[in-house]
Amino acid sequence: MRGRLARLEPVEPARHGAALSRAAEGPGADPRLWDWIAVGPFGSGAAFRAWLDPLPASEDPLFLAIVSEPDGIPRGMASFMRITPAHGVIEIGNIWPGVGLQRTAAATEAMALLARRAFDELGYRRLEWKCDAQNERSRRAALRPGLGFEGIFRQHMVMEGRNHDTAWFALLDRHWPRVDAAFRAWLDPSDLGPHGRQRRSLEASRGQLAAGR
């Protein structure tokens, strides 16, 4: 999956491992990156690589490296998971944006590429996103591109010895064309202001399209 600012490709430990380890836990890394993820922190490149090495053998989740363009540096990961072709349902999960990817247009484009693969290429009807109900950053990240909040499964799981209430979000195929149009408008270079940042928010882009402007 290739865009202007990012591409996604199946994770390969030998090719991606060192850069992903730096992005996750190297200089400038987010100290809260692993707060809501079932793995990590790793504390060393060797421990990170030991976790990464078996991932290519997994088909569900299907683990992907997020590589920034044009520098070709792996800066984070995501996956397709709970892949259910019979029902037309697929989930985006195991998302972590590392150094140089958090809060960037490349991270937004990576999400757009995942959604396009799910809806336009694979023909899925429903794209899901789940997170711990207390994970405010993940909840905002789900709402920003247009996934709808569907509720909370209380006492859904126990993770790392504590209760996990799960917040569910989803995007349906009938809503995807407008969301895709907002992605494309927001990511278009013509939307950039004088300092290289988007002139309007992604939410505003989606709202203007809905209003016919």
C-alpha cells in the first residue's frame, strides 16, 4: 500500500527491525507508547527483535510496517486483524506510531491506505477499531477520520492483571466514499499552508464535503 507520504508493507524483522526499535524506544520516543498495548516496553533492541521475529508468520493479525516517504524509514506498525471475509468485517489494530510518525500527515495517510485496501480492493463492508475505554488518545484517533463510536463492552477482557473495558468504533462501506474524499482533500498538497501544515482539520474537511462545499 503506497501513498505520497507513507507506505505499508508486511513486516520483515531483518529489514525493518532496527529502525522500528529506534522509532519505538530510541531517542525522542513517546514514553507512553506502550501504556495501552499488550506488549512492551522492551528496554533493548534485542528484546524488541525477539518480539518482532515471529510476527511475519502470523496471518491474523497481519502485521505491517509503516514506512515514511520519501526517506524509506520504518517508523511504526499497524495490522489487519479479526479478518472475517464471510461477514465482510476487518479490524485495524496493533497500531503504534513511533518517532517521526506521531501526529503527522504520513500517519493519517497510513490510515487512509488501510481503509482503501479494506473497502476498495478487498470489498469489506465494515472496518473496526477497538481500544481500552480509558485510552483517550486512541478514541480520538478513531473518531478523527470518521469512525463511529458504537459503545463499550464492560469487563470485556483482563489484560496485564487489570480489567479492560473495550470501546468499539466502526466505519461502514456506505460511509466510506465521503470519508475517503475527506482524506484525499486533506492530504492534497494544495491544502498545505505557508508553513507546510494543513489549512484545516480532517474533521473540517469531512464537514465541508457533507455540506456540499
